[in-house]
Amino acid sequence: MTELYLALPKLPGPPLRALRGFKWIHLEAGQSRILEFELQPRDLSYVNEAGDRFISAGDYIVTVGGRQPGTTAPQLAITISIRGDQKQPE
């Protein structure tokens, strides 16, 4: 299984990281495969202390690999930056 985790900006409320996608694949030794994940605005959001869903400005770390970040499983991580806060519809 390949998992996509998103680490949100360090703010009060959001979790350290959240699973935002996964795909079941099987590869034989030496095989490779291209996977695509699509993040929607809701995937970048969290619910703040007032109960409103927000996308906050800041750096988000997207990690794709066989397990969650911080393990010994192979993984790839990139950082994306978002400018400006945006309240999301419920």
C-alpha cells in the first residue's frame, strides 16, 4: 500500500499529520509504477477551535510512502506553501 500524508502548518488545533490518500498496489522486484494523488481543498483544511473549517497560510509537507512519516519505509516528501487563510464551506 502507498500512503499520502499531509503535515499541516504548526497551529493550535490541527493534527501533526493526517492521512489524505492511499492506493493498494503490488510490485514485483525491479518493477516501478507511477501513481497519481489529487488533493482537494478540503484535504488541506482543518477545523479550528471555533468549529470553522479553514485552510491556513503556511508550509504543508506532503509525504508519500509505504508507511507514515518517521518510519524506516521508503518515502518522498515535498513542501508546498500556501499564502493567505481561507474559510471553507461546510
